[in-house]
Amino acid sequence: MWLRQTAWRMERVFLVLYLVLGLLGGAAFAPFQAPDEIGHLFRACAVAEGQLVAEVRPETHEAGSFQPVLAGWPADAVQTDEFVPLLGDRAWVRHIRWLSCSGWQEAGSFWQLEFDDSRREFCNIPTLALYAPVNYAVPAAGIMLAGLFTGKLMIFLYAGRLLNWLVSGICLYAAIRCVPRRWQWLWLAAALLPMNLQEYFSLAPDGMVFALSALFLALVLHWREQGRRLSSGSLSVLYGMVAMLALSKIVYLPLVLTALLLPQRCFGGVGRRRLHLAAAGLLALALNLLWLGVAAHVLAVSGPPWSDPAAQKSFILHEPLVYLGILARTFAGWGWEFLFQMLGGELGWFTIHISPYLVAACGSLLLLAGLAGNGSQWRMERAERIGLLLLVLGETVLVSAALYVQWTPLQSPVINGIQGRYFLPLLLPLGLALLPLDGWDGLSGRWGQRIFVSLLGLMDAAILLQAARQVI
């Protein structure tokens, strides 16, 4: 019945599309197809066992935890010298990426693998060990539940995947429901980007980070449009969301600054606004610094052998203009590729290539969604738009600096390791900063909504089906 209403309930539209596209995503994204997913699985298993902070082995430049050995490997599991086999004296391997398959045929043998808790070996995941355990709380809960019944590797993987997908969907449903009408189309289109769909249905924390940041910004805009003083419950939600964002990926800490969009009437006066926003900012900073202090020993070994984080940080601090030139050169040379990746042009381990025409259509729908919608009851000041733009630029510099420090050789002329998906949480603040507040009303009618939702669903489905054909 809701499909026949003149004004659709956007959260219900999202729910239907999310469920349908989730089924297609299950076929499109084979096991361990998402970047570093096998490492994310091991980190989630460690969190499920209560190993919240990684152990470090400085002599071997390793960071990780002791994990049960995988048993049941077929004799032909490893056929190349490129990877270190799991067979032999050392049951666990230092290079775990080889477990990442290229398709469903290769994944068939993974169903035989089972954790043998009677033997444990050290699992090295230095980069992922740096992430706070809150990033893996959801998949770890799924793994704990699965562990009550079995020790199968693939059951653990899909228990974590499904719970991650479910909780991400709940957060996005709540975000689209509470965001003001003017921005619902943008939230819907951004949430259903193919790259985001891949991240929701994986053990990586990126999908959850996007969902949490979308919910946080939606709540801020909702409270702002209501114009009422926040209740104690709403303040608790504000502080709780700030804490979760602060303990997600470190580089996304500045996203909590979007709370500055809340006017003084939401707090009952200028003084109370300053007090609460300062307290929320200090909470975020304190939690971030606390985790950095706890994981400082991991940070020292989290980069690849060719990196020198200490020397690289010193170089950036002493030559900031040179670094900004390196940043500009990197984006001038590969900026379009980053955008192409972000919109879903390269999925999996960048081995699933999507038609540029489909990616361009997906980007066009995202832009159209940002321009559509109306019904706002407030204005955004120029200073607020400038502030959001500076936030997006600052986040871009911060993400790039983190990769320059951790993943790039000393004083390299370009930055290594940048991927388009790292900028997905910046899409919504960027839309608020650049797009007009009084949206185009072309999607306010029933037929306009039907056409747009149909195109959005068909476009995502076409991209997922093209991805599925490459992995089956």
C-alpha cells in the first residue's frame, strides 16, 4: 500500500532496496573478496575471544594475536611460491592475503577449513591490529554466536558478515528516517552506492563507519530542524554517537565536528551549547588519545618494511608545503581514479571491473538525489557551509597524511595506498556544503519517485550482477 502513496516513506524504500541488493551482494562478493577481509576475520576472532589489544613481536616486526590453527587444508591448497603455505613447521603464515580467493570456484575448498583450538599460532595483522576493538564488536558478536555450534571458518565469516550487514542496515534505516526531507534522497543514494554495499557485506569496519557517520549527521540535522531543546535522552545519544565515532577509524575523528551545526536553542542557551559541545569534543579527543596510548606499541610496527613512520612525520612537520605539493600531485594524477573507485568502478581486490557507463550513471543518480527534495524549515549560513568544506578538506589531508606516514616510502613524490572508499564518509558533509538548500521538486510527485527509485535499484542491480559474473 505504501508504494501507492504520493509521498513515499523513504526509509521503507531503503529497506526494500537494501534487502534485495543484499541478496545480490551475497552472490557478487565471494568469501574474502573485500580487501584484507581475511585479516579482519582474524582480528574479529581475537576480539570475540577477549583479545582486545594486539600483542607485538618487535624482533620480527609483527603485531597480532595467538589464534587457533586452521585444519582441513586440501593438498593442493597452495600452488605458488608467491605465498607462504600454511603447511609445515609454522602453521600460521605471516602473509595471509593468499587466502583471498578470486571467485566462488576457489572458495569451495574453504568450507573444509575448521579452527583447531588444541593448537595455536601467532597471526600477524599489524595494520588491522591498530584498530580499536569497537570496530569489530558487531562481527565478533556474530562469530561468538557461531562458535557455540561450530568451528568452521566459513560459518564464522558469514556469521560476522550477516550481523555486520544487519546492524549497518538498521543504522542507515534510522538515519534516512530521521534526516530532514530535503536530504532523504541524498542519504538514500549514498547509502546504496555499490562500494558501500560491498563494505556492509564484509567484515571490514568501513561500512559501519559510513553508517554511523550518516546516522550522526542525520540526527544533528533532525535536532536542528526540530528546534527544540534536547532532552536528556537525546544528549545521551549525542555523547554515545560521539564516543563510537571517536573509537572508529582514527582519521574520521573530525567528523564529530558536524555537531557544531546544532544551534543554541537545542541546548537552552549559548553557555550550555558551549559546555556540551566542548564536553563532547573532549570526550572524543580523550577516547582517541586513550586508544592511541594503549596501541602505541602496535603503531610502531604497523607499517610495511619500506616505511619509516617517525621520519615521515618529521618530514611533513618540517616541510608542510612540500607535503601539500605531494598531496596535490597525487590527486591531480589519480583523483579521477579515486572517484571511480568510490562510486563502485573497481570492487573486490580491484579485480572486479565495472563498466564506466554504469559508474557514470550511478554518479549521475547520486548528484540528482542531492539536488532533489524540498521541505526544509531552516537556512544554512555561509559560514556553516565554509566550515563543512574545510572539514572535508581537512579529512582528505588527514586520510592522505596517515597513508603517507604508514604506507609510503620516505619522502616519496606521491602518496601510496589511497583508495576511493576512504572518502565515502565525506560525501554527505560535502553535499550539505555544496548543494542548494531549496532542492529541485522533480521527485516530489509519485511518478518522479517511482522512476528514480527504479533507476537506482536497477543500476545497483546491474553493477552487482556484472560483479557476480566475474567471480562465479
